[in-house]
Amino acid sequence: MAETEELPEEIIVNIFSRLPVKSLIRFTSVSKRLHSIILSYPKFAQSQLKAARQQKTLSRRLLVSTDAPQLESIHLDTPSFGEPSSVRKLSFPFQPQPGGYVKLLGSCNGLVFVAVDEKFFYIWNPSIGFFKQLPDPGFSGHENVLVFYGVGYFSATDDYKVLVAAFDFGETKLEVEIFSLRTHLWERIEYPCGSAIELDLQGTLSNNALHWLNYQDEAEVVSFDLAVQEFRRMRLPNFNHDGKSFSNLGVCGGCLCVSRYLEGSCDSIDFWVMREYDVSDSWTMLFSLKLSHPPELHSYSREFLVVESCTVTANWTAEGFELIRIDHKEDEKLGQYMLKGNLIYMIEYEESLLWISGNHPDTRNPLEGLTKLK
């Protein structure tokens, strides 16, 4: 591809920014110039992500981490979910201690935030191999366990924020810290809800706020506004004794969504959305997904992830975790995949070329960490 050496840079950027990440990664080995443009120009990465969103070609994948340890990336928007063609086996760029594990805190624009052994925090882009350790949040306890967390991107200030709440079982104290990628600093946040409140682990991002279910009040959601950096409380709809056992938060149609399902043989899942954000009366039943082949969902194995196109459940079995993908439009498409382990964390992420300015990805081998690029 010697012709690219003669083309003006703006033309190269305009043409190549329309290509998917998978193709661009392969083009990095064609020439030094393409390698530099694709992996070292932040504006190119931003242009590619913007173009993919506009063209609706953004690749969305499921990132799964277990204590086996096992780290895998699975294509979400495909009828072949769980088949070898949809799976990438990844290696950890940050190794947990023996007996430790990697928690996936969340992702925005292809950047994934993780916690290793409850105390080391990283930002990572699985698509290009970039990773960077974040500063120590400075929790005062020595026996901290992360009890809830979330990640968000605040476009008004072009800032990524990660919130983590740690409970010290030695001193029975809860501390909440938020990290700003823009300032590269952690800040202590007052948590007014009381340490006894049990929230969902992973926060759901919607309307520039993170949201968690309150398991001690089934009618309440606790939210954190990323703009003013304060906690709030929101009410869930009245489910009118629908007979469903459990709720899970997600995003559907750009709105905050709560799904309801029954423990055991789950023959249907109800999806409610908040049409007008923070207006309790705007909760509306979006649809009820009838399942012709009901999966078994139990309280002890109810890892549940709701995204735009599908719902993914992780059911613990004697052999490990069985991932089940339920298509929101075609309930017959129940993709399945097995993973080893007793603990599991899963998030959705978008493939992108983004990295943090001043911290380049591994330019020696951008495919390092991918067993096979599919």
C-alpha cells in the first residue's frame, strides 16, 4: 500500500476513519505511516468512533472476567453468540495475586475500568492493548471490599469518571471515592444513604448519572449525578404484584430500564422504561418478552446484563457459568456459552481506538493479548 505514503493526511483520516476497528488494527502492519495514524493520533480515534456511531457500525461486545482466571470477549450483536467465531480469548495485562480476581467496573467509548484484588485500579482498551494504572484512591481501611461502583463519561467536560465504594469490614465503615480522568485525582464523596443500604454492584449509566437498585427497598433506585456529584433517590414503578421475583437495571431505547423476571423457569421478562428521566409517573411497560424455551434463573446465580439489543444472564452450574443471550426481538435466538469459575463479572463495551493522551498503546504489537482476532 505504497499509495498511502503519497496521500495527504486529511484524506487518509477521512477514508480510514470509516473502517471498523478490526480492519484498522490489521492495517497497522501495512506501513509505519498507517501504524502511526491509526494508533498514535487521538483525533483519528475520535473520528473513527464518531463515524461508527453515525453509520451504526459500532461493534458491541461482552467482556467477561472470572476467578478461574478467564477473560473473554464475545460479540453481542450476532446470531452466532458463543460460537468460536464470536469469541476472543484475552490475556490479563494486569495479573491478580493468587486467589485474587479482576472486577470489571464499567466501560465508556471502548475504555474499560477495572479493579484488581479490590485495591489496584486500571483503565484499559481491550481492542488496542492500551492500559494505565490509576492512582491509589486512599481508602483508610485495610480490609476493603468494593460494594458498589460505576463508570461514566460526562461529555460537557469531556471527562471520564469512575466511582467506587469500599466497605472496611474491620472498622465497619463505608467510603466512597470518585476519580476524574481529566484531573487525574480521586475525590471523597459523601454518601448520605447509610452504610447499611445494600445496592447492586455495578451502576447503570443513563442521563449523565449512575444508577443502582436498592435491594432493601424494592421500590427505590439510588442514583449519582455526575455533573453535580451527589447521590439522589428515585422511585421504581408500581409493579402491581406482577408475580415477578427480581429486578435488574439497564438501558433500552436510550431510557433507564428495569427488567422483571421470575425465579426458576423464566418464561417471560417484563421491560419497563422511564420515558421522562426522573419523573416517576413516566415509567411505562415497554414490552414483555415471551420465551418459548425458558432458561432456569435462580437467586444464587442471577448475574444479569440488559443492553439495547439483548439480555445476557450468567447461570452458575457445577461446570462453571453458562452464559445465555436472549435476543429482545427474536426470543428463539438463545445463544449459549460456558465459562469456568465461581465468580463472574461482565460488562458491555464498544470497540474503539481511544487511548489517553500522553499514554500510548503498545506500539510494538497492538494485537498483544488477543489469542485470535475475529
